[in-house]
Amino acid sequence: MTRYRVRRRRRTRRLVRLVVLALLVAVIVAVALDETARGSHPIVGHTREVARPPATAGAARPRPRAIASASPSPSRLAVPANGPVATTLQRRLVAVLSADGFLDTDDALCVYDLTTGRLVFARHSSTPLRPASNEKLLTSATALARWGPAHRFVTDLYEDGVLASDGVFRGSLYLKGYGDPSLATAAYQRSILHLRSARLTDFVSALKRAGVRRIVGRIVGDATYFDARRTVASWHEDELDDCGPLSALSLDEGLDARGSPVKDQALYSAATLTSLVRRAGIPVSRAPAAGVTPRAATLLYEDRSAPLARILASMNERSDDFFAEMLTKGLGAAFADKGSTAAGVGIERAYARTQGIASRGVVVADGSGLSYADRETSADLVRLLVVEAHGVDWPAFYRSLAVAGKSGTLAARMRHTPAGGNLHAKTGTLDVASSLSGYVTAANGHLLVFAILMNGDPFDLAAAQHTQDELGVALARSRG
């Protein structure tokens, strides 16, 4: 009898705990649904045509394309007329967040059905949080809007001297950079960038074609297209190792053969080219230097990068901070006549405003998301993703994202699940943040747009990524 009573009491306690847990989940669902149903901040507003000003005279090398406006979208968010009714997907999303302990105000989730034009789920979606590398989504979108996917960055070789009939060039050669983030040696492109773009050996071939057999003079590196600052002011000291020096003329992402940052990239690039020229059998009499290209110098050869669409794919799949920051400074140089991070983020903020993506409290401090000062809301990230999906640059933007279980930073995540090979997204990682935003096709064929932002200090990155993966799989399995 005593044992029976003990067992009955244990069963009663377990039942009470289950009831309490069920009530807790119900309350959380109700709160989330209330945020979802309010529609106080429409996910999609009218997308407006952006005036793309021509590059100023001081930034004439990269040229913008003609602007094209995105397709108009609903001005108001469509919500069910009968109020919040918990769907299976909504309950599942809340259960995942609750089970893994990611229900604080430092964690946000927003999901939008692009097929129906309805908000599916919103939890703390208007709270500004650190986006980490999800900041690259805005950088990518702005670069595509301003330059277009076919844009190529240039690096020029100028000559200021005389080439004699016997192949002897007397004077100086100037290697001038215009912010190509992908200029590299062939080995670096093969092993790190996985991208065929401009290479220093291209300039050696150009000298040979010009008939140069000997150089009585030197090769000078010119990085004056950007400002002299090589980092971002708001970066923490421990973030400096994550990105090479931001110079308009950079080789191998600003790193030497050992992977260490090189402070004077103009000199380093000139020295490396000098070495390659000598190795090709063309003597160079003087040591390389850094300097400014004279106005009277003549263009000898122009090397062009891979198209912007391919550069973005390399950047977003690998989450390359250097590429993102170089693009940001390039935007400033091309469209604000200042090759600075501040000018570049100004161009990015302006693009966001013209597309109706500008919540209060949002801060854009850099182009990569390395800065702890960056703030985005999950609703704004979803807005951005929706705008891009309606835009003319959608194919290039979509293809730049990592694919779950297949490529880039998502290659080892969500394998052998409905999200594998399906979910396309941008990851983000800092010591205090983790994020995942992108697109996934649900089991009912609907294309869902989502943004997940998780912040904390201390922060459990493994737990955050596990939860993100569970959420992604839940979205992929959804039938509405």
C-alpha cells in the first residue's frame, strides 16, 4: 500500500510538472502570436527607386550601372482577420526556443512567408541586437544596387618614362589599386579564395607583351584611392586579427606568406610584383616603393577582377570580413568621394532607408559585422531579404549565400535533414553573438524568409547554432 501511494504521488508530481510546462508554452505562444498579429511594423513596405548618382570625379574608376527599382510589395502586412491562432509551425518554433533556453530579449526570431505575403512568426523582432556577420547582407545588397552583379574592380599599371626600341624602360611603373578585394597571387586564390580573379602575374605578362626587357627604375605601389586608416575605429582589439589591413591596393587580403598582416600594403604589393618581374627575367634596377601616381603617367595595363556576383559568393559563403570591409570603403570612394569606412556605411544606411529598412536603434558601424557597435533587428533583416527577393539582383544575391549541408559556413550543418541542400543563409559569429538569416522552402512549397539573432555574454555558441539548426529544419518541414 505504501509503495502504491509513493508511485501515485510521483505520477501526480510528474503530471503537475507537465501541466505547468504546457501552460508555460501556451503563454509563450500567445505572447509570440500577439507580436505576430499586431503588425505594428510592416515587414514589407513600398520599395522605391534609388537614385544612383554617378561616381564623383575624384572616384572615377569604378562606374555604377543604371539603377533598376525592385518590384513593389504590399504596403501593409497581411494578418489573419480572426486574430492569433497558433499553427503547428508556431508551436514548434516556440517549443524549440523554450527547450534550448533562447526566449530572452537578447534572442530574436522573425519569419515571413514570401509566397503568401504573411508574417508567420515574430519574437522580439523589433529589438536591435548584434547581427555579427549578418551585417554582410546589407553590404551585399548595397553593392549590388550600386554597382550591379557584372561590375569588376580594376587595378591599373601606369608608366612614367620611356621605352626604347631595345626593350629598356627608363622611369617608374605605378601599380595603383582601386579597392579590388580579390587581387592575389595564384596560389592564394586557389587555396583560400577559391576564385579566379586579378593576379599579379597578369601584370608581368602585360610587361612582356609591351616588349619590356629591362627596367631602369622602380615599381611604385599606390593605395591613395582609400584613406590611410587600415582598421575600423569601433573594432575590439581582439577583432583586429580577423581582417587584414584595409588598403586600396591589397595583395592576398593584406597578408604575407605566413598569414600575418602587412601594414604597408602598397609597398608590399610593389615589392611582390618586383620580385615576380625579376623572376620572369626582366631586371629591375631600383628597390620598390610606395607613392602617388603622377597625373602625367600613362595607363599601360588594366587588370579586372572577377564579377561582383562571384566576389559576393566567395565573401558570403566563407563569411570573409576583409571582402566586406573593402566593398564598404569602395562604396564610399565611388559614391561619396571618400574611401573611408564612415563614407561607405553612409551609403549602406542610405540604401536601407530608401528601401524602408530603417528601424529606430539600428546602428551600422562597419560592413562585416565585426564591430560590437553594430545593431540590427530581425524584422529589418527579413525586410532586407524580402526586398532583395523582389529585386533585379535576386539571382546573384541568393546564389551568394551558403547552403545547408553543402557549402561554405553551413557545409557541416543540417546535413541529411529537409533543410539540407534547401536552406540558403548567411551565418554570423562573434564571442557575444550568433545569427542565421536567409531563405528556406517549406514542405508545402512556400518560400520562407527568416532571421535569427542571438546575443549574450557569456555566450554558448554551440547551443545557439544547435537551436538555429532546429529552427531551420522546423521551417523546412512546415506545411503551413
